Amino acid sequence: MDDLPGHRSPYLPIYAALGMAAGVWLGQKLLDQGVAHCAGTQMTPAPHLLLIPIGVLAVLLLLLRRRSWRLIPGVVLILALAGVWRVWVHPFEPCFGPDALVHYHDENPYGRPQVLEGVIVGYPVQREKYVQYQVRVDAIWQGGERLPIHGMALVRADTDSDLHYGDAIRIRGVPTTPPSFPDFDYRRFLARKGVHTLIRRADVHLLAHHRGSAFFSALYAVRARASAILDQLMPQPYAALANGMILGIESGIPRQLYEQFNLTGTSHVIVISGSNIAIVSGLLLMLFSFVLGRRRTLAALLSITGIILYTLLVGADAAVVRAAIMGALYVLAIAFNRQSAALITLFVAGLLMLWLNPLTLWDVGFQLSFMATLGLILFSTPLQTRWNAVIGKKLPGLVNSVLAEGLLITLAAQLTTMPLVVIYFGRLSLISFFANLLILPVQPPIMIVGGISILLGSVFLPLAQLIAMIPFASLWWTVFVVQRTAAVPWGSIEVNAFGRMVASLYYAGFFAGFVWWVVRRERGAAGLIPETLRPGVTRALLAAGLLVAPLWMGAAVQEARPDGQLHIRLLGMDHAVAWLLTAPHGQRLLLVGNESDDFSLPDILKTLPNGKKPLNLAIFALPEADFDPKTPILAQKRLFSTDLAPGMRIRLGKDVTLRVMPTPVEEPLLFHLSYGDFSLLLPLTNSQQTQQALAAASTTPAVTALITPWPGTGAWPDPDLITVLHPQQILQPRGVTYPPGVQQILAAQPGLVAIPNDAITEIVTDGRSYRLQQQPYAADSLRR
């Protein structure tokens, strides 16, 4: 860069935002390493000490502001220190005061619920089996005394509870720390929203109405009314999809359909996210530009009006407003042919977001939003130019516009977002471009005409139902395309660790290239790569692609092979559990209890490795006469309780044995699983009399681990049987209510571990040692 008096870098906000992001990341790493930590209610070292070097550097920068070569590194350093300061002031785990709700987490070892009071401060979220409320907790009852406390909790209650924003409620439940999974840190996901407590299976009772903001009460009332109108205008699941696309209420979308959107890379149209609004912004601008021709200002104003209306319809929460501002800035910049301005405003917006909430850096929605907008700014114009030069000039005008608007906008955004999907969700959709090409042209009617239908429905429902046929047709086509493309073999592939590493290296190369491009633009260069170097760089990239592709495929094949270990997956479904066993050589067995009519189980199986392949064996703990043949569980062979007798052995490969234990005919089946030195009883749901008989029998073997009965079974482990089994570790599902004496015995066990009752717990063993892993279900990790 030339060292000229008065020279100012036009890309200074980009350097500043990158410096801020680096500082936030570094600050969190220092927190994770314990360099900074809580000492009582204060952070040490004190974050405000960082303001001293920040102030000194700022003064020096003002004195040396005419030396441009010092300006950029100085700004980057200042913003990096500011990023460290901001994340220390606003960390994932703040230094809680003595009256914080978190101090009451799991306070009672027997699982006895606490009684709390608070106010609902968010829009209620309806799930399949519970309603989720965000509650500001103000008090807790202990010993007949009401103690003031403070903290934000996520409360899950029965679906029959009918509460609203601003309602003061009494909660009876067990406050717990949200879980963290290897692939999804639910604790930090909630911490970004200021929530540090999770209360499952809570009993809630209304105390009073209208304890919240009048503005948000009115806003959420309009949202609820609009949702009810949509439910009247269309049948399910199209009404649920419309709620997700128009109002941001995607909780009513069936799990299987949601997973099909994920498989085809089209979930951005149903999840209100930054990438969705960025793509919508581009589509609206292209649509109005096509209709209005050279009246670019009017096209921009109409596009921004559409973005504002859409933002109001979906609830105008902080994340959507943030993305809408970025989309509006993008529309203005493109409309006035100021792509560089769009780039600057994008990074200014990112800088402001990180300053306001540094934890936003780890928000997947923010990352997708930012990267999708960046992809649109960097690649949409070059792709459009290349398309018109090679293909567009050979096509009729209308066909060219439709294809360009649908395909190129998607391609520009996915060039920068698809690797993020690979990194976070381990999935690469090969059918994504084709599916998006087919459904994107019909998305504007869903949002625009659907919004008009809501307004008409509040006045005259029959006319609204007539108008709603347009978005309904678009929704029908969207679902039709998604379901057909999701069924395409190899349309979506699971990505292994090597593939995620490649995606991470892609981003490292992308940002290095991006910074290099910014530096070259400042020096007046037109392209990323100098003309003399382009042939060599092209050959190097081609060679790298030819090298990485076979390595990726080889790693995928290697990872897909059996690993020589026994995998026992507990598929928790709140009040039910199924067991999926994968033998060391790859054979798979599914054990289902009396809850085999839970149709979420087939959807869960599809999300697991090799989930679309038929099982080797499925065992149903019920008579064949009670089995519904329409149950969509594919297996090469099925066994029922009437096919099994005590003492019968089922072999899964050479070394894994499942032996039927002696139990009365009228009681559930009980199996003893053994592999080398590892053994397990499953599923333990028998009566106390049967468990006592097993404890008295001399043939009852000891076990390595014991999984206690699941919530809803009405069973609990017999203390005498626990003594006989002598397990090294006891796994107890959350949400159970055993008798106090039994819970006290369990709490005294040194190897007691709590496991989720609504997620996957996996036991992996080589026959000698074992380890535990936990993960949420694929769709839930996106929808929570």
C-alpha cells in the first residue's frame, strides 16, 4: 500500500471486523484455558484492565494517523483487544451472584422438584410432546419461605398448558444445567440467549396475566393470531410449513419432513435465518429489477419494503432484524452498483453485532447469514457475467432470467455456506442445487401472497382461502420436490472427519484469499490472481482437487467400514426407548419395547449411520398379533415375544450374544448382552417381584453397566438386584421419579451417571473397556 499523506484505506472496516472476530475467539480460548476465570462474583484478571492498552494504542494511532501503513495493523490490534475485553465482560458462563438460579441446579440428589415463580418473557414454542417457555425466574420456595433469586430458564411443560407471553407462573420441576453433546453444545446454544437453566417435565400454573411489556404482548398476540389464520387456510403439513416460512414458527413441521428438507439442502426456506433472508433479498431485487427495468431505485425501495414486511411477519426478533438490515444494505449497494459498499456495510454490520454480543460469533445462524451474504456480494455478479457470456445468450429472455435467478443466486450463497453445513452437520447434499432450482422460483408467492392471505383472513376468511390457493400450490410443489429428491439414492451423503477437515481447510484458504484480494484491490489490482500467475495457480488447484477427491473417498470408505467395536445406542424418545446394537463386524439389531407404535423411531433410525439400509434383525417385545404391519421399520428378519423363550441365545456376529433372561410371560422381555468382558441387562422394566427373583437366582450374572428404567415405564431398579449385579456404572435417564429410598441408594453409587431421556446415548466397547457418548437428534439440533 502506498505510504501517502492523507491516504485512508477504504477497506478499514473489513480489517477492523476481522480483528474483532479474532479477539473474541482468542478471549474465549483464554477463558477455556483458565487464563481468565471467575473468582467469586468477579472475573480475574479484571476485564477493565484491557482498556488501558486499548486507550494507549488509540492515542498512538491518532498521533500517527497520517502513516497509513501503521493504521491498519493498529486498528486490527485495538479491535482484537476490544474483542477479548467484550467476551470477558459477556462470557458464556458469567460470574454468578449468590442469588443466581444456577446455584439451585440439581440441588436435591433424589430428583425432588423445586417450586419456582417467574414470568414468561418469550414466545411459547409448541413441540410434538411439550411446550417450551422462556421464563425469567424471580423466586424459589424453600422451607415455606419465598426467596428472591434471578435467572433465565427454559421450561418444558405438557402440551395442554395454555400460557402466553407476560404470564406470571408457578413452576414445579427440577432445575438442571443444559447438556453438552460432542456434536452440539446445547448449554452454550442457550447461553447465547442468556439462558443457563433447563427444567424438563415441569408442572406450570398461572398466577397472573399482563406482567410483561405491552409492546411485545401485542406483537406476540398478532403473531399467534396470524398463525391461527394460516392453520385455517391450509391443511397440514402445508400450514406448518407456511408458519415456518412466513412467521418463523417451524416447531409444527413434522420431524420426517424437516429431515427431508435437511437432506436436500433446502432447509433454508423453512428456517428463518440470515442465509434465508439474504437469498430472499437477492431474489426480490432481481424480481423487481426484471419488472421495472432501469428504475433501479424504485426496485431497491420495493425490495427493502418486502424485507421489512417479511421481518414484521416473522416476529422481528434480533436475529431476523440483523439479517434484514444486512439484506437491505446489500439491496441498496447492488442497486446503486456499489458492490464494494455492500462489502463494507456487511463487515460494519458484523462488527456491530460482535460488539453488542460477542457470543454471536459462535451462532451458526449468524455464520450462515454472514457467509451467505458475503457469497452473494462476491460471486453473484461474476457468475451472472460468465453465465450470460456462455449460456444466457443462447436462451430466451424469460428462461434465462428464471434460471439465472434460481440457480446463480443459490450457487453464489452456497459457495460460502455449504462447507459450514458440512462442518456443523456432517452432511453434503449432492441434490441441493437441483432441488433449489426447482423450488426457489415458487418461494416468493408463499411469503408475499401468504402474507396478504393472513391480512385478508383477519377480515374475511372465505376470500383469504381463495387467495391462499396460490401459496398452497407453491407449498405443495415444494413438498413434492423435496420428498422426491430426498428419496434419490446418494442424494445426500454423510461426511466423515476427513471431509470436515477439507471443509475447514477450504475456509482457511477462502479467508486467506479474501484478505489477499482486499489488499490487491487497495493497490488498484482488478483480480485476485495476477495474470502471469493464473495458469500456474489453475494447474495447482486442479492438481489439489484431483488429490483431495480420492483421499476423501478413501477416507469415507474407511470410516464406513466396521470399527471392530460394539456400539449400543439408546434411542431416547422422552417416555420410551429403543436399543440399536451394531456388532463389531457391522451387523445391526434393533430392540423395541411396547412403544413400537412411536412413528418417530423410523425417522430417528434414518439419521444414524447406514440408517437407510435394512436392519439385520428387529426384535419387538410384543406378540406378533399386536404388531402393526404398516410400521415402517425395514429389517431382514423380525422376532416377537412369542418367538422367544428363556435361555434362548441370539448371536450378532461371532462374539456378541443376546440371551433371553427368565421372566414371566405377562412381563416385558429382559436380555443379557455380552461381548468379551463387557455385559449389560436390557431393557430393565420388570416388576419388583421378578427383579427379586433374579436377585435370588444363582445364575444371574454380574454386569458391567446397568441402565435403570426409562420414564413412563412405572418401574424402578430393585436394590437387592443392584447388589447382585454389582455394576461398575449406573446410567439413570433424566426425568424419572423413583421412590426416595431407591434414589438414595442410587445416589450413593460411585458410578451413577445421568443420561438424557430425549436424545441418543451411545456405549462403545471393545469387550474390555467402554466409553459413553451423547448426541441430540439431527433435526432437533437445528430446531432447538
